[in-house]
Amino acid sequence: MAEIRLQNLAHSYSAQPSGAEDYAIREMTHVWEQGGAYALLGPSGCGKSTLLNIISGLLSPSEGQVLFDMREVNDLSPQERNIAQVFQFPVVYDTMTVFDNLAFPLRNQGLAESRVTSKVHEIAEVLDLHPLLHRKARNLTADEKQKVSMGRGLVRDDVSAILFDEPLTVIDPHLKWKLRRKLKQIHEQFNITMVYVTHDQLEASTFADKIAVMYGGQIVQFGTPRELFERPKHTFVGFFIGSPGMNLIEVSPYAGGVCFGQTRVPLAPALCQRIAELGGQSLKLGIRPEFVHVSDEPFVDALRGEVRHVEDLGTYKILTLELDGVTLKARLQEDLPVPHKVAYIGFPSQWLMVYADDVLVEVRP
Amino acid sequence: MNKVINNKAWWLVLPVFLLVAFSAILPMMTVVNYSVQDIFDASTRTFVGVEWYQQVLQNERLHDSLLRQFIFSACVLLIEIPLGIAIALCMPTKGRWASACLIVMAIPLLIPWNVIGTIWQIFGRADIGLLGWTLSELGISYNYAANTMDAWVTVLVMDVWHWTSLVALLCYSGLRAIPDVYYQAARIDRASAWAVFRHIQLPKMKSVLLIAVMLRFMDSFMIYTEPFVLTGGGPGNATTFLSQTLTKMAVGQFDLGPAAAFSLVYFLIILLVSWAFYTAMTHNDQQR
């Protein structure tokens, strides 16, 4: 069990990286605290797996340090780091039985056979592998194999951390949910640091206490699911988290707010001042579809838009609106009246975010 | 519903059937024909039943060469399979060296059998051969033409030199097909190098090893050219293997009846042993 600290870490697969594009991981400093359940969320190819392999020691970073409890482990092998990792596709030892597969990491550690047996039974219980224990691993189905793979990661309880690299990709949806619950339980029971790589936001938010969103080789935001939802620090987080993603409108500043087309959106003076300080960067206005206020009747300061499309998703509806040449999405609870043709739109100021060069503009308190 | 029974599609098999008939079935039936009759010329023949079979099964000379043959094939497999696996494990996996190794490994496979025999025949001579000369200078007595053991070892070394590459290349292809993630998982699980070999590499190489074992068994069991070129089967009968005995019988003594009977027995032995290897090596797959 350990705190994992990444200090000025960067990694490039090419020997002589010439620019930022050559880096799979751009310079970052990040701390995974002892005993946390974390998710590493991001699209395919953003460097998630690379980062995971650097933590586990399968890959050596080209720059920076990996520290376990403040001890540098850059040159230590995965064995010496004492880490467990579960991979995207199941890896089982074909010739062994399920029992021997689960016992394998323990036996390699030189654990007494009686301890091995009790640990294996304990983990088989958790993963419902009991009926399969004496079968050959070769003849299992894909999800049974993946459970065995996961079991081998979970069976050692003295590890520094357990890393999961999209472990549920090959698993049936209903089983997925069950296994995620199991992982959560195991985490609560053993209090081991767990890092869970995924590109599925639902998976990330049900498993993790805190989520790191990765984009283009960098962690663009690290926070609770609620923080990621309510205050995305990067337009990518706004776009990637939530369904549908955040509305992002290109705007230009004017005294007292921002505008697009003929529409003016007033902002708090402090925020306006901050935007003015930043100068001529590309500005975007962001608001979650959940927070767009839509009504079929005019109200004070309402903007007049047209309804283009209504999508009924059962418990809520998604409205596609056009406002001054800009397309907006709004999420409407089912009990609210749906405007026809003309909608009156409001942007509650506490949910309005302004992004300069894709990064959230924040007012210093 | 009326189902129309139409078996005309069977006619499509006809070309293949004819081809196989002319290339395999007819020649084989000729042999069967000879093995149950005593044929002098086109019009003089008598049916002899299993007489030829009885005769060859009691032939001492054939017993001896059969025994030699089994020992030789066993030696070939016991040396070439482990050596081939070891070489495959040591070969570089990528880059220029990998290509260079592959080419070097493939060279012996391209050399014809009788050339191999001639190479080693000259190589082993004490007067003009590098190997023979070096050994005699070192004070080791080595003469494949006179000493049974020397002749045996020379034929064996020749075969190992010629065919270990095949095993190595097959194993190499098997090893390259193992995804990296298996090795990564093994590192995470703290598997020893032996455990990686035993539980990852060997099981994944199994199908290519099966092919390697079968090919090497069949080939070595039919060895003819190399000992024939080296010593003509000598000294004495020390390196006279089955196919040479058979050739002597058929072409040298013109005993076509017994030779045909023995050919079929020879064929059945190879079939039986290959089946045994196959069954033994795939036996575990059926286990639950």
C-alpha cells in the first residue's frame, strides 16, 4: 500500500522527441493517495495505458520520476514495486487449472500452501469462481477468463496498488455492473490504492472517488465526478463528461460580458476583468444542457430561440435549439412543458463557464 | 414440402478424385498387387497370399535395420526438438539481426540431401577435410569409413545440421505469435523465467511443435541419401537404415514381392507412429 507520486513525468516512444506531438505523456505532476479508488478517464489513444504501464514498471518513463511513498522506483521492476495489474484482454495460463492460476502469484511469492489455499478460496468466493476452480483455464469463456485475470490481480493483498486497464471490455453488460460493485467492495475491504483506466464515464463515476480526465497526454482535470460535471476545467472535460456534452459557443468579449452574433451575455465584473487581462485568446462560453433554462413563455432577460428538434428519452427530453445561428442542446425534465417552435432561453449565471484557449477562466477569490 | 434429392454435385469431386487416383491410389495399388503375387512377366503370375509378408516379417536383416531406424529417429527428435526450441528462444525478436538470423537459419534447409552427404564426406576426411584433419591433429581417432560409432555420429550430426533450422524456425514463428501482454502479466505475477517458458511459451508453441515433431519423425524415418553418399550404409551395415535395405531388396536383388510387402509395412509403421505422436500431443486439449 502506497501513495504514488508522479514527479515531472513525461514519456515519448521515440528516441529523440522533437516536439510536443512526439510525447505520449506530456510533463505532469500528479499524486494518487494511499487507499484511494481512482479512475483514469479519457478517449482511446490519450496515453492512459502508457501512464498505467509507467506506474506498474512495465515501461520506463523517458523523463521525470515515479515515487512510491516518496521513494523513487524508476529503476525497479514490477516485481520489486509489488504491484498488481489487470489487462484489457484476459491473460490466463492455459495449462493450469483456475485454482492454480489464482494461486500462481502467491506461490511465486513463496507463500505457505495453506495460506495460498485460503486466499484463493477467499477471492474465488468474491468473484463467483468456485464452480470453476478445478477446470482447466483454457476452456473457459472470455468473461470467465477475465474474472480469473482479475482474480490474479486481487489475490495478493500486500500490493502497493492494483491497476486496471479497461478490465471489463470483454465482459457482458449485466456482469459488468456486478463486477464493478465487487471491485468497490474489495476496495472498501482491503483499502488498497486502485487506479482504474476506462473510456466509459459511467464506469469511472461508479467506481472511483476521484477521476482524472486525460486528454492529449495530459491530465486536464482531477476531481470528484460532481466537480467534473459542475465545473469542467477544460472544454474537453465539458464535452467528454455528460450526455449530451457541454454546449460550447465561440464568443468575443465586450465591456460587461461576451457576445455571439447579436446576442449579448452579461457576466460578473470580476470575470470580465479577468478575460480582459488574458487578452486576445480564443474564447468559448460553456453551459451544460442540464442547466440551460428553457420556457415556453417569455421571462425577464430571456433570449428568443427556435426549437429544431425534440428527442424524447423517457425520463427526460433533449431539445435542439437554434439561437442566433448557434445550435444548443438543452435537457428538459419530463414534467416540464415543451415549447413549440419558439423557446425562451436563459443562462443561469452560476453555471456559465468561460474558457480561454480551452482552459476555464477562473476568478481569484 | 417436397425436397428434391439431387446428388449431381458429387461430379464436382471427380477431377480431384482422378488426380489422386493417378498420383496416389493407382501406384499404391500396384504395390499391393506385387505384395500378394509372385510376378515373373506380363503373363506369368501366381497368387501367394501373405507369404511375402511372412517372409519379410521374419527377415533378420530388416529387423536390424528397423531397430537402427528407431534408434536413429529417436536420437534425431531428442536432439533437434530441444535444440530448435533453445535456438528459437535465443534468436533476436526484431531489427536487422532478426532478419540476418532468419536467413542464416534458412540456408541449410535449401541444400539438397546428396550435397549435404558429399559436404560431410569431404569435411570428415582426415587428409583433405577440415573436420577430419583437425580431429586427427588433436589426436582424436576419427574415421567414419571404418568405425561404426564415428559413422553413426556423422550421420546424426549431418541431420541435426541440416534440419534443426526447420524446428527453430517453426518455434520462432510460434513464439512471435504470443502477445506481449502475456509476458507483462507474467512479470506482474513474478513468474520465473522457467515458469514463463513452462506456462506461456511452451503451451503456445504446442501446435507448431506438433508439426515439427511429425515432420522430423517422418523425414528421419525415411532417411536414405545422406548415409548412402557418406559410406553406402557402412561400415558393415552400421548405417544401413530401412529405406536403403528396401532399395537393395527391390532394385538390387529385384525381389519385388517381398519389397512391396515391406513397403506397405513401412508405410503402416510411419502412419502408426505419427498417429501416436498426434494423439499424445493433443490428448490434453480434450480435458475439461
